[in-house]
Amino acid sequence: MSGARPPAIILVRPQLGANIGATARAMLNFGLTELRLVAPRDGWPNPDAGPSASGADEVLASAQVFGTVTDAVADLTLVYATTLRHRALTRPVATPHGAARAMRAEAGRGGAAYCGVLFGPERSGLETEDLAVAHAILTIPVNPSFGSLNLAQAVLLTAYEWFRTADATPDVVMDNYDGPAANVELERLIAALEIELTAANYYAIPGRSDVARLTLRNLITRPGFSEHEVRTLRGVVRALASRRISR
């Protein structure tokens, strides 16, 4: 397990360059080097990031920038989203320790298995639309009377748990399972379903559209379908669509 690929740290709409630098510092302390930025408020590169990185320049130099959360997680097979509020989503909820063990088990499968953790903007945190892209929720237990963690602190705790579970073994191993499909494959399945459901007027009922779409996304992203299973489901959608068109 110690050779498992470390997760990507994904900052969604980060606001301050100094916080990005402090995040890089926290990451490198515990061996994480892949930083992804989604629509940083002040653009990238940011001159304020370097000083607060305190030497973690390699993390900043290799940071990737994406326009959307969906693009940032497209190649990942297990994504955690950090939040204190679960909102309307049905997702497994883990502590940093539990998430670290799950990510190590996932990364240890090899092949395309690759994990990531989403962190939201400093002031507001992740939106429901951001959380919907993730497979699970990561919540850091804090003093209920004072739950004020800054961005770099949250990343530090998550990275630390990854680091200290290097020799952990998974609690459950599933036979004949090569790990969840990459997010991009799930998005293609959701898009195919959306096309057919729209054609069938499924979303035509007033007030149903947004809730139904979110529920559909829950149903597709929660189980951890393998790539083969996703291809099978897309084949089912195509078969049903062909039957509808041929009538």
C-alpha cells in the first residue's frame, strides 16, 4: 500500500494566492504534489503564492488550472468533497482518516485508479453542484462550538492522514472488481440518460427538473460502477433509444 498513488488536491475557486501557497506547503509536508485549481479568482500564476509556500515551489510549478470542477476530476475514479453541510445529497461521509484508508485501497488497485479531494472557496465552501460531482463527503470533526478551519489547515489534516496510513490495509476487498470508472465515463452515461429522458418528456413536469437531475446523478455516481458496468449501462440506454426511435 505504501506505493499507492497520492491523491490530487483540488482547490475550487480559491480566492487568495497566499492560501494556495500555504496549501502547497501543507501538501508537500506529507508527500502530496499534485495541485489542481478550478477557476482561481485572481488567475494563475499568482505572485502571492510563492512566499507562503515556504519552498514548496515544485507543487506550485506543476499546478494545473481547470475551468470547471467536472473537468478537474474527469480522470479520477474516487473523489471526496470536503464540507460540513451535506445538503440534499446522499453520499457516504468519512473522516480524513477513513477517507485516507479508502483512497489507499482504491489507489492500490493500480491501473486507472486515481483519487482526489475537493476543497471549496475560503468564504463559502463548495456549492451543491460541486458536491454532486464527488463520490463521497469528507468531514473533519471539530469543536462544535468553534469550527473555523482555514483552507490550508483542512488540506494539512487530510494530507497528514494520507501520510500516516501508508501501511494500512483495506478493511474490505472486493473480488473481480477493478475499481470505479473515471468520472468522465460517468458523465458520459449521465449525458446519454439526460438526452433520452428529455426526449421522453421526463423533465416536463413543472418543478421536477432540477431535483430529478440531482437524484439521477446521485444514483449514477454513488455505487462505484466499474468501467465495464458503465459501458454496459450505456449500451442499455442505446438499445432502449433505438427501440423508441424505430417505433
